[in-house]
Amino acid sequence: MRTILSQATARGQQGRGETNNHFTKITQLLFLAFGLIAATMSAQASDPVGIYALVDKVVYEPNDKAPERVQIWGAFCLAEGRGDGYAAPKRGYLYYKLNSENADTSKKEWADLKMVAGTQQIVAFANRHKDKGEIRKSDDKPTTPDAYPLGFGLQKIRENHWNSAPVKALKAFGSKYASTRSRYYAMSRN
């Protein structure tokens, strides 16, 4: 009798083991599915940056001591739509007035932009979902400044983020412009 109970007990445990095995496989598949969904969602999450910039120079108006407006010269990629889309790099200048919601932050970011001007350092600022202003052609007169677009602060783009499309485009655009500019300067000196 003892043998029969032992075999029955063993069969019962074996049955529970198969159920647990089946449950474990389903749990693993669910975790895998949720992981894939989460990875897809994070891949589709939009980049919040409004403007990627390669700044050549910054001009304060009316003066450096009490700026009310700023011209930011360089190459820019402005965000388009809601995803991760950006316009192709465009050279010119952005013309802004102090943001009425936070003039002090505007001035601080302008000072930071002036510090990186001419260094080939790519920066990111503004908010994708708010007005970013327009890129003006170099021969356009500075009239009717846009409100400076506050976003998530001014951020220097590090080398480990150079694989994003707008940063790659600005790097290629900037280096192409720099080589053209150096040839122009070399020819003008001769």
C-alpha cells in the first residue's frame, strides 16, 4: 500500500510540476511581450528638444550689459511635428526677445550660447511642442523678434549622443561649412 501511495503522490507532484512549468512558460512569454512593447514605446517616444544648434556667434541688442534681444547665428535643426523629426540643417540666425514668462532664464541661456559660440559644440534648447521662432537668412534685417523659447534648459550634446539624426546632420553640415569658410579666408588673405 505504501508503494501505491508513493506512486500516486509522485504522479500528483509530477502533474503540478507540468502545470508550474506551463505557468512559468506563459509568464516568461508575457514578460517578453511586455518588454518588447516597452522597448517599442520608448523607441517611438518623441525627442522633447525644439532646436539643435551649432552656434557661430551671439549678438546682444541693444548692448551686452542689458540685453533685450539676441541674434543667434549658426546652423540649426528645428523640430517638426510630434515624433523625432527635424528639418534639415539650415544656416542663418534666430532673432529673439526676452521671454516674458522668465527673462532671467532667457538671459542665462543667452550667456551660455555666447560661451559655446564658435567652438563647434552642438547644443540643444527650446521645446518641440512650443513655438521655436524662425531661421532668418543672413541678409534679412533683424525685425520683429520671436519670444525666446524656453524648454528644458540649454544642453551641451556629448559625443555619446552624436548618433541622433539632427546631431549627425549638424556635424556634417558644420564641418562642410568650416572647410568652405577656411578656404574663403585663405583666398582672401592672398
